[in-house]
Amino acid sequence: MMQQYIKELEQEPFDAEEFVERLAWRTIAETKKEGEEHFNPTLLHDSFVQAIKDLTLLQERQQKKCERLEAVVRQDELVFFQEIQALQEKNKGAVHTFQELDGKINNVATKVLHLGDQLDSVNGPRSRVVEAQRLMSHLNDFIATEPATSIFNDPFKIDESADVIQKLHLIAQDLPTPKFEDAKKKIERKYDETERVLIEDFCTAHKNHDFKRMKEISNVLSQFKGFSQCVDAFIEQSQAGCLANKDMFVYLLPLCKENYEIIKLVFNNTEQVMAKFVLNIYHLKLQEHISEQLSQNLDTYTYLRRLYDLYSKTNQLSNDLANFNMGSDKNYLNKLTNKIFQKYMDNYLSLELKCLRERSSANLQKYYESKNHQKKQIQSGGFQDLRRDLQAVIGTRANINIAQIENYGGETFLSEELAITILQDTKHAFQRCQMLSRADERASNATQLLDCLLVALITEHVDYALEIGLHAIPVAEGPRTPPTIYFFSIVHQSNIIIHLFEKQFSDLVVPLVINTSKYNDCLHKKKFVLDDVERKINTGLDRSLTAIVTWVKLYLQAEQKKSDFKPETDDFDTVASSACKTVGQYIRSIINQIQSNIDGNNVSALLQDFGLKLHRVIYDHMLQFQYNTAGAMVAICDLNEYRSITKVLGPLVMRLFDTLNALCNLLLVKPENLQQVCSEDSLVDLDKSVLNNFIQLRSDFKSQKQNILKV
């Protein structure tokens, strides 16, 4: 049982309640095996008592075992402490020994350095003497005769011979001329020959991609006068065939990357060699390529496009090459680029302006030719407007067309496609201006390009179309045919073109002139031109509305019969008069035109202006008739028709027509009710003269004058 308890107690995790439960169930199970059916608490109690005794005994045994183990651990601790203490003493002795050894090493090192200095002071002069003796020996060979048997005749000792001949060449510079003239010439010839052989070997190694040998030769040649020839040979050999590539710019960057790595391996002065490598590309390869591309027989537009393309690619190449180390001059590549394109930039603006004017003029001419239209000089101003108005008045009264207004079949002479073409040309021009203009001239150049755009697009196209449209606006010469207004379409297309122009001005012009004195100048020019366009649009809209309401007035005067408002019988239909219906149909078509062609806040203002003019005409027209009860009903039907049409003309116009409708009620009500009607909200604020004018239109005004005047 003790073993069973130990096994259960050592389980992880140990649960005391579960242990007691197992003990209880085990005791009950043993009881049932003995044949007892009922639960016997005494046996369970005895079992718990026995278990407690067993556990107490087990605890005592474990306690004694723990004490024995603790005693063993304490003994081991004492032994280990003594061992550690002994090791610490040994470590102190080792540290002391190391310090003594370090001191001895420093002492020996000091003596060795001193001895090395002494040896060097002895060996240095000796080595120099040996070197001097060797050079004197070779010099003696050149003084006596050509060096027949020496390192100079051994091709495998070219590096050694180069070192010797370079030093002899320096020595020869100090030899007296008359006596050693012949030797100096021999040394000079051998110097040049050695230099040439080294360069040839360098080129051969380059072809074989032997970069190790190239570096050796480069180090030797760096002491020679012709080292630059070695660099030139490397550059020429590396850049051979550049111009044979169709897309030279795509080829150049990989070429520079590849050779930059070679330059770092071969040459010690990497920055200078790479700078010369790039200089050769720009001043020889690129300059020749660009000159060839731009010297062809090109038209101005193609020339400018190609110049822009070449300059853009060159700038991009410069940006890519800026990652290579070519010295401390950060503007090195920009200077090379500017030097190449300098002569092309000097006359750039004159070519750009010429091209822009020619293309704009050609596009305009082509457009008008497609319309079979010959541009004409149009006179405008106060005198012309006065003449037009007088012709309209005379024509109206005489019922003849003396104004001779040409409407060109409704042609607006405006083209969004043409405008986009002109704007696209100027877009490219502004882009070229930004890149090809000098920084101090960029804003001025952009201003001149803007002048060309304003002339071509606004003055020559939009303004001309508005002038044509203004003269094409009809004058109401009689009631027979309502005037057809095409000017709304002209306004619509003008606004579209102006919006396109404004967008280009914001996107392309402003960035070029912002923060310069030209900014306000450009704003002023744009405002001046667009204000003139707006003035002509407003004039045209006003003329159009005037023509419309004048026709309405003439038509109503001609077609509205007195019997419409003063029928002899009460047998009539409560519908609007035929004249009103015709006018209403025409007004609806005009409103649709305005809503379709005018945008923004302008449409509301124009509709309201139209409504005010229309109200004035209808108001004056109604004052021309007398009304009986049946006629007043017809008048109210006409007013209802007008009200339904003019609801879209704005709240002010609605109020005016509502008031006019209320005034018509004065024609219908009984005389005794006039006082009440006049005091209603819709009429109470009106002037008494207005009310009296309408009241006097009643057919019963004379017979009921006494009763009516009491009102």
C-alpha cells in the first residue's frame, strides 16, 4: 500500500481531493466484494484512519531521507568550496606570471624595433647605392653603345625595363647637353619604344579581358608621360561601334556600367578616368549622333520634336550616370549636356514661335476651307450696333428685310477638334519650353507662347465665331416667322473651348511663370482676352433674348384678337388662346436651348433675365385689351399657360407671373368684391396706379364706374 501511495503522490499535478475520492471508492469497492450490500461508514472511517497512519509514517520516512540528502549536499558544498578557493589562488599566480611575460615581450619588442631602425638606416643607403649602381650600369651602356645584352632586349622583362628606362629618362634630363647628347637621344628613343610596347600590351590584354595584366601595365605606365595615351586607348577600344547602334541611348548606359567596373579594377585614378570616359562619349559620340540627327533636311515641327527627344534622352542619361563617381563637380554632366545643345538652344524660341504660328494658321485655314468659308473682316462697335438697330426698326415698320442678316445655315464656325489640335500643339510647345529654355528665359518664353495660343485659339477662332454669331442674330421683322437663335450653340461651344484653355493655362503655363514677374503679366493677358469674349457673349445673349421677346410682342400684337378677351357670347372653351399656345410652344423651345447650351450659374441668370423681359412684354400686351367676364377667363387661361412655362425661370419670375395672374382676377370678380381682392397678400403691396390700370380694362368699367371708383 505504501508503494501505491507513493505512486499516487508523485503524480503531476497532484490533487488532494481526487486522492481522497479514489481512496473512498477503493474502500467501498473492497466492501462490496466481501458480500455486504449496504454502505458501511465504519469500514470507511477505519480505512481513512489507517491511510492517515500510513501517510504519517511515509512522511517521517521521507523527512529522514531528506535530512540525509541535505547532509550529503552540505558535505559536497564544502569540498567544492575548497576546490574553488584553490583554483582562485592558482589564477592569481597565473595572472602575475602573465604580467611578467607581457613586460618581457614589450621589452623585447622595443629592442627589435630599435634594431630594425638601425638595420633600416644601414640597409636604406645600401639599397639606394645598389639601385644607383644598377642605373649607372645601364646608363653606361647607353653612353657607350646600344644596350645589346640587357633587360631591354627581353620581352618578358618589359615591366622591369620600363622601370629602369623611366628612371634613366628622369636622370637624363639633368645631364649636360653637349657631352651626353647622343646618350640622351638613345634613352629618349628607348623610352618612347617602351611606352609604345606597354600601350600595345595593354590593348592586347584589354581584348583578352586580362584585367590583372591591364592593372600591372597601368601601374607602370602611370609614371610615364604617355599614361594619358593608355587611357585614351582604353576609351577608344571600349567605345568602338557606339554609333553603329540604332538606339544609341539604350546602349550607352550598360556600356558605362560595364566599363566602370573595369576602370575600378585597372586604374588607380578611377574618378579621372571615368570622367574622361564620359567626356569622350558626350563630346565625340553623342555630339556626332545629335549633329547627324538634327542636320538632316527636316521641317520645323519634326526638328523641334527630335531636338526635344534627343535632349530628354541626354538628360535621362546624365541622371543615370550621376551614380558613378566622376569627381567633386556635381554639375559636370549638366555642363557637358549644355555644351552639346548650346547652339541648338540659341535659336530655339524663334523656331518654336514660327512653328506654332504656322501650324495654328494651317489648321485654322484647313478648318474654314472644310466649311467652304472665307474669313472676312468684321466691323464691330457702337456705330455698327446702332446701324443694325436702326435697320431692325425700319424693317419692322416697313415689313421688309433691309438688315440682310446672314446666319450661315446655323453654322457656329467653332470646332472642339480644332481647339484640341491647337492646344495639343501648344502643350508640346510648353513642354519643350520647360526643358529647352534657359532658367532665366523660361518664363519670358512661356509668355510668348501664351501670346500665340491666345491669338490662334481665342482671337482667331473663338472671337471670330462670336463676331459672326453676333451679326447672325436675327432681328424680329414681323410676326410671320419666329427668329431661329443659333447663338446659344455658339456660347456652348465657346465655353467648352474656354474651359480647355483654362485647364492648359493652369497645368502648363502657371508652373512656368509662377514666382516670376511674368505671372501677373500672363494673368492680365488672359483676363483681357477672356473679358472681351465674355462681353461679346453677354451682348449676343442680350440680343438673342431681345429678338425672342420682340417677336413674341409682334406676334401677340398681330395674332391676338380683341374678340379673344371680349367674346360676344358666353359659349367658349376654358383653354388658352391659339396665340398664347403658339408663343408658349416657342418659349419652351427657347428654354430648352438655353438649358442645353448654358452651364453653371449663367443658366439661372440668363433664364431669369429672359423671364423678366418676357413678363414685361406680356404685361404690356395685356394692357392693350378690354375684358368682359368670359374674356377674363381666357386671359387667366393664358396666364396659367405662361406660368406653367416660366416655372423654370426662377423664383422672381414665378412671383411676377403669380402677381400678374392675381391682377387678372380683378377683371373677373364682381365690382363689390374688388376691395377684398385688392387687399389680398398678392396685390396689397402693388402701387395703386397698377391696380387702377388693370381695373380700367374691365368692359363694365364705364357702366360701373361709380361703384368701381369707390374701391
